[in-house]
Amino acid sequence: MPSAQTASSQRPLDVLVWGTCDLGKPRTRLMLAALERSGAELTQIHAPVWEGVDDKSVIGKGAALKRGLRWLAAYPGLIWRLLRAPRPDVIVVGYLGQLDVLVLWPFARLRGVPVVWDAFLSLHDTIVADRRKLGPRHPLARLIRAWEWLACRAATRVVLDTEAQADLFRDTYRLPPDKVTSAFVGAEATAFPALPPRDPETRAKVLFYGQFIPLHGIATIVEAARLAGDRPIDWEVIGTGQMAGEIRDNLAADPPAALDWVEWVPYPELAQRIAGADVCLGVFGTSDKAGRVIPNKVFQILSAGRPLVTRDGPGIRELVPAGAPGIGLVPPGDPAALLTAVELLLAEAPCPPDLHAELRARFSLDALTARWDTILHSPVKD
């Protein structure tokens, strides 16, 4: 890739963002915002494939087939536009790009253009180890692993969301250390601005929102609410997804005294819900992936300046130092520890208006811009 010296002494990088990346994901939007802010000459050649799909794991077989055909049908046009475009300095492929990088591979090689692939997460690890939709020996699981292995070799550099995730790629796919790197997801500060302290009330409110996937550990949250009994704490859970049926049965069998489940609220309304909470919850899943990632909601809660309880693990430790105020890190799948952490944070309420200010600086748009600029300028030995 172009050296930092070349870029700084001559002209901004010409960066082409190419493929079918999911613009519905904050990860993708923040990456694009960082690239634009970096001063790069940014061009996009994009085919919309994933609009309207919040959780790809729960779409039916018919809908999945239609999406797959739409995905494949997008490539002739994308390739034609690529070949007609001026040669960029670097091509960036966003999430979900496992197929994009393979289709792009021969054309990028032909033009001598490096490819930075924001893998973000492992598709194989998500399907097999985290969501357990396939066993590791299933032929399709083996195919996905081989597909991802090849995609890593099609890219000049592979980017994940944490170094813990990057280590997974290095080890699983036997990649050179400098080929794989990481950049935090971050949060859209305009959507999740720092909020003033909540007015104290008789009853406290604890909020969780997100897709109901195993990584989130929804059952742990429900059991913590059950353990709270008649204590003056209201629990609000927003979302639906893969685990919704199981959670519905759980609640029907033994409903907690003060838990309210709302299946959906508009994205802009999430900030209002966070503003109405005394403590917000991250993830509590027991999978290795749950410990390696820092999910969107954690960055959003920190951006809003609300007290946070989430599971401990190597991923969150890359951002949150030991003893950080307003944050409770608990063992995975442990409802008693979750409840204890919530009560400790409630005892410290109200939170100060500048809570998490130092942490926010580490994943601000300025910080993400600097990180992505470094990634695009750092040379990699193929």
C-alpha cells in the first residue's frame, strides 16, 4: 500500500469503497465517515443488497434465496463500473465482504491495487461457535471456513473490530501478524450524544436493547430481573431475533416481577430510551466470541455517558481499564453477578455528566479517522 510519506508529501489517497457492504450497520457508516474525514479522495461503487435485513440469521429460506440471487446479480454491474473507474490507490471492502473480496481479487491484482477488507467478524465463528447453527464438522461449516480462509488471502489487509478478534484470524487462518489489524466500531455521536444525569426517581430503570442472539445472553438478563424480586428496579428489554421464542417461553413460565419487553423501537428513539435509564446493559453470552467483541450497544451506551454493565473478556479490556468508573464487568452467564453490579452502580447514582469522557475520546470519529488513516497507509508484505 502507499507509504505514509508518499501520501503526506504528494496528495491524498484515492480510496475506492467497492462492493455490497451493509450500509445498515453502524460499523459501515462509521468507517465511511472516518474515510471521508481523513481527507482521502473517496469514491463509492456500491450495490444495495442488505437493506431491510437487521438480523440475517432469522430471515426465512425463501427470503434468503432471493437475497442470495440479488447478491450474485449485483456483481456484473459492480465489476463493469470498477473497470471503467480510474485506478485508485487502494480499494476498501466493507462488511459483509467475504464474497466481495473473492470477486474483486483478480481485477484488483490485474490493476495492481491493494485491497483492505473490513471483515469485522468471522462468519464461520459466528455461525458455528457462537450461534451454533451448524456443527464444526458439517460440510457447509467446512465450506464457510475454506471460503473465509480464501477471502483472507484475496485481501492485502484484513481488519477486525478488536485485537482479540484479529488474533482469532491470525491463528485460525495462519495469517502474518502485520496482515491483520483492528479498528474499534465506535458510536455515532450525533445519534448517541452525552446525556445529562437522569433525575432520581423512586424506582430505578435498567435497559437492554439489541438482537436476541446467543451472544447477548438474554436469558441471563431475565434471570437477573427474576432474582431482583420486589426490589425497586424496573427492567426494560427491547429487541427480538433468534432467541425470541425461547425467551417468550421463559417469561411465560416464571415472569419476573418488573420486566417489560418491547420488540422494536425506531433507531432514533434508542437515545431517548437510554436517557430514561439509570443503568444500561451490554452482553452476557458465554461463547468465546462474546468475550472477544465490543458490540455496538456498548459504544453507544458509553457515548451517551450512562453506567454500563457487561461481560468481562479480552475484547472489552482493550477499551475499558480496570476500575473504570460507571462500569461493571461481570463473568459471562452469571445473573447474580449481573444483579450485584447493577445495584452497585445504582448506589452511585446519579452519574456525573462527564461519565466515560476519557473512553469516548478513544472511539470518537477523530480517533476512528486516525486509525483508518493509519491502516490505509501502512505497508503490508504480500
